[in-house]
Amino acid sequence: MRAARVAAAVDTLLAILALAGCGSSSGGAVSAPVIAPARVFTLGGFEPSGTVVPGRPVTVSFTVRLPDGKPLTTYKTGPGPHTGVHLIIVRDDLAAIIHDHPPITPTGLLRQTVTFPSPGPYRVLVDLYPNLPGGQPNFQLFTDIHVAGAYHPIKLPPFKPDLVVDGYHFDVQAHPVLHAIQAEFLHVDVTDPHGRPVHFVPWFGALAHAIFFHQGSLDYFHTHICAPNAPNCGSLAGAPRITGHSTAPGKLTIGVLLAVPGTWRLFLQMKLGGRIVTAPFTLKVDS
């Protein structure tokens, strides 16, 4: 009985396949549906398009093109002033980072002067907060720049809980145990060259910025550390439940939500003594 049922099923399947192979009454094959290409946002007119020399200022400029080809001109802004755009440029080996907030002209052109510190390949990431009714609240666009000269990738150092950068001391409290796709927090103490807790000041809408890149794939995550009751600080970061905070001088709580396991580089940035200070930490993230 089972063999008969299998044979009958095979005969039925062959009949269906034969019918599927039949064309219309004129004998032509059935045509597949035509799928239109996706309508996407793009970077338009990106410069520089030629050789970039390390150590020499260069102007990075572009527009963000809507799916219909028109420039995006309206962005969500916040205190600081936050312009609604992060321009983040990182070398492929995560040895160098540039983080700016370019002004936006009425025509949608963004322009920022930057200096690449060393030769090599760089990922350019434009992190956007468009002000479009019903549209995505945040997304990223990417391109690449190669800086002339001999590129010697630098191996990431292991995790070190205490760093000294420009005389400031950064100490991660306890060894962080992080897992992919799990919201967690890092606690960092920051003291000045005299050992006193620093007083954080707002820089583009936040007391500090925590920028994460995954080694190799350059996956990205960015969050803010906010002052108490700071308007729009967390909402611009796009993830209020993991927004960091600071409630006392020298104390930072950093929200972390990383997509994949592996090695990540955290660039912790803030304005201290009138200049931007970047503390880089290497983090291991478990599955």
C-alpha cells in the first residue's frame, strides 16, 4: 500500500510539473514577474575622489540623495547643537578615528575639513537622523577612502582597564562581561592629571560619545552619555533604554548593545580642557 501511494504521488507530481512547463495557447513560456530595483538613499557627489595625503587637511563633502534623487535637506537636530549627522571615519585596523558633525547647507550639501593621520584604507560612515514624516528615524551610509603611503596594519592591543590619554586617566570599573544582542553597561571613572574627577561639558548634545566598531567587519554601534534630564540626548542616539548617563563628576555609565560576538574597539570621546580626548578600549564580546 505504501509503495502504491508513493507511486501515485510521483505520478501526480510529474503531471503538475508538466502542466507548469506548458505555456500559453501560443506555446510561449510563462514569463517571470519583473521586480523593480529597490529605491534607496545614497551619497551624492562624494569628495575627495582622488588621492588623499596623510597629515594634510582635505575637505570631505557630499549630499544625501533621497530615493527620487533629490537632496535630503531636513534633519533632526538637538542641543549642542547636534546637526543630525555624525561623520565618522575609521581606519580599517581601528588604529585611528575621526568624528565630526558637519554643518548642512540649505541645499543639503555637507562639508567638513578633516586631516587623515596616517596612510591606509579608511571606512567613511555617515550616521543620519533624517526629519522625514513616516521615514526611518536613523540609518547609515558608507563609502571608502584610501590615504596614500605605505600601510602597516597595527594589531589591536588586549583589553586594558586603565588608560592615560593626554594626561587624563580612564579606568573601567571591573572587567566587562559583554554578550551580543544583550543590553549591558560599562562604568568608567575619569580623572584629570591631578587625580581629580573631571567635570564633563556637553559636546554635540552629549557629555560623551561611545563609538564601537567590530574588528574585521567594521560593524558599528554608537551611543551617548547624557546629563540628567538632557533634552533629546538619548532620543538622537536611537536607543533610549541603553543611553548612558553621568550623575557625578568623573563618573560615566555607558550603554552597550552590540550585534555580533568577537573583538570590538570602543572609542570613548569627550571634551576635556577645551579639546576632544579619545580613549580607545579593546573589548571581547561573547555570543
